[in-house]
Amino acid sequence: MTASIQQAEHLLSSVLLQLVVMIAAARLLNVAARRLRQPGAIGEIVAGLMLGPSLFGHFFPDASVVLFGATSATPITVLSQIGLILLMFQIGADFEFGHLKSKRNTAAVASISVVSIAVPFALGFLIGQVSAPLLAPGIDALTYSLFVGVALAITAVPILGRILREYGLTRTEIGVVTISSAAINDVVGWILLAGISAYAATQFSGARSALQIGGLLALILVLRFALYPLVNLLMKHFPVRNEEIPSNLLAIVLCLVFILGLVTFKLGIFAIFGGFAAGLIFHQHEEFVRAWRRQVGQFVLVFFLPVFFTYTGLRTNVLGLTSADDLQWLAIILVAAVLGKIVPVYIAGRLSGFDHTESSIFGVLMNTRALMELIVLNIGYDLGFIPQNVFTMLVIMAVGTTIMTGPLLKFLLPRLGFTIVAGVEA
């Protein structure tokens, strides 16, 4: 073999070994988490952390370098980003916009949505402003604070949806109000994140920011008036039958998703937003969404998601938070994240006419962050506006606030007559 072929084979064998370890570890911890009545994704996140410097890299540093290298290899980085684009497409397509039409719960949805974003965002921004000189010296304090604000404000719709299905809440009033509020929360959160990312990427150039805003508005118009009707035509020309997506349609969809990813990348707001935008224009076609979830979505969750979690875990060193100041700031972030979600959402629920237990459940559910939080953190970290120690603190917060959800629901739901059943699905 020539030197180039040998080099390619060596790289391939290295990546294949990494994938075996990532997928196997993620699946084992997924099963373990579900047996503990936690979302399977929590186990996968923990698996990613365990493979990084928090455990495997700490006790077996030489083996870690051999397996993963000193830094994340380019193929793994690329795979994690492709997986996120496809996942964001699925999240956009899965949005339950139909819940937002419920007139009975409009006031509750509106008030919970507003406070679940505004209060934690304000607390996160305040923490960012106060901590910037200590935790993020040399980083623009405004942009750093904005990222911390979004990190505290976001709610994880995908895992929240799984939790609602697990506890039989999807068709209840509580489930409808919560998933509707979370959907609005996520849309606003992604708009905020896109705007902050664009602002940060422009290096504070007003002219370039104006061009990006113009580009985003143009993209929205293209999505609504060109691609939206185009998708309708595609669905008629390539109908989905028996939950099977025709090969030609699947190829067109994948090309469209990646093209929109390129467009949003060129606009300076990361390729994953293109995937999300593509999902939004497909969400109305329920048969296609169901077929995608079965035909493609499962592969994305089992293959690509563990790669992303490990990619995040390799950047996170929980053991690196050793100083008293770091632990103090971690405690402040955790308290602000939990109380900043649960308390205002509880108050909004009470003011909307729900009782103490129902309002408490709203707060607990809206406190779920997990995957969406990790996406936000990786964007801030990649842009250089979230330093390593703060990144670790916020990852711990994301995992902790999600782990809390199951036990708190098991305490609260029986008060409303709900029976707790099996573990949360994958």
C-alpha cells in the first residue's frame, strides 16, 4: 500500500474504534438510565462525560490519548455536527404546533412561556456580568453574559416530550400546556441564540450585522413563500406509503437540509440552524414525520447522538472544578437555573388558575434542559465566549436539572392520581 492509503486506513481504523466505544458505552448507559426511570439520553450524556477527562481520561490518560487523541479528531467533530444537523431537522419537524391552537390554555401557555425565558435569562445575564472578570477574563463580557443567559433560559423539548409520553401526560391539560410552552421557549431560545451567535461572529461590525439580519429575513421569506409550497409539491409527487419514505424523496430532503445548513453557516449562525429551519417546513406532513422518525430518526439517535455526547464529554472535566471559587460559582449557577425556572413558572401556573400541584409540575417539567443546553454550550465554547471552567459548570447544570425531573414527578404525580409506570424510552 502507498503511504496515503496506509494513512487513510490508519485514520479509518482509529475512527471505527472510537465509534465502537462511543456507541457501546452510550447504549449501556442508556439502558441503565431507563432502568433507573431516567431518560435514556441522560445515560448517554453521562457516558460521554465518563469517556472524557472526568473519568477515563483522568484514570487512564495514556489510553485516552491513544483512543481519542489529545483533542477531538476532525472526523469525530464532523460526524457530531452532521448528527446535530439531522437531529435539529427532526426536532423542527416534531414540534407540536397543534397544541398552540388550544384556546382554553392560551393564557397559561403565554404566561409560562414568557416567564420561563425572561426570568432565567435575566438571572443568567446577571451572573455573567458579575462573574465575567473572574471566570472569563479577556472575553467580551456582554457576549459571555448573553450566552450564559440563553444557557439558563432554554428548555429541552425532545427529552421533555419523552418524559411526557413516559408518564402518560401527552394528552392531558398539563402535557398540552407544558409542551406548548416549551415549544415557544425553544423557538425564542433558538432565535436568541442565532442572534447572539451572529452578533458574536461579526466581531461587532454594524454593517456586517445589518447584512446578516437582512440575510436572515430573506431566508425566512424563502422558507415561507418558496420552500414551503415546494415541500407540499414534493409530498404529492413522492407520497409516503406504509411509513416508508421513497428513496428519491429522502435524497432530496437530505440535500435540502444540508443546503440550508450551508446557507445558515454563511449567515454566521451555525449550520445546525439550517437543519432546524428545514424541519419546520416539513412538520405539517405528519405521515412523513412519522416515517422519518422510524426510518432515519432512530439511526440518528443511536449512531450520531452518542458521538455528539462524547464530543461534549471530551471537552468537559468535572474534576477540573477544584477551587472553592469554582464550586461556589457552580452552586450559584445551579440554584439560579433551578429557581429561575421553577418559581416563576409555578407563579404563572397559579395565576392562570391551576392548583399547587399542577403548577409545581409545570415548573419541574420546564426545568428540563439536557440536549438543547449542550448544543447551546458547544456553540458558545466553539466561538470562544464560554471558557472551559464555565462550560463544565453549565454542563453539570444541564445534566443535574434534567436528572431532577424524574424523581420530582414521581413525588408530585401521584397527588393527581397518576400511576408511575416503566422507564423512559430511548
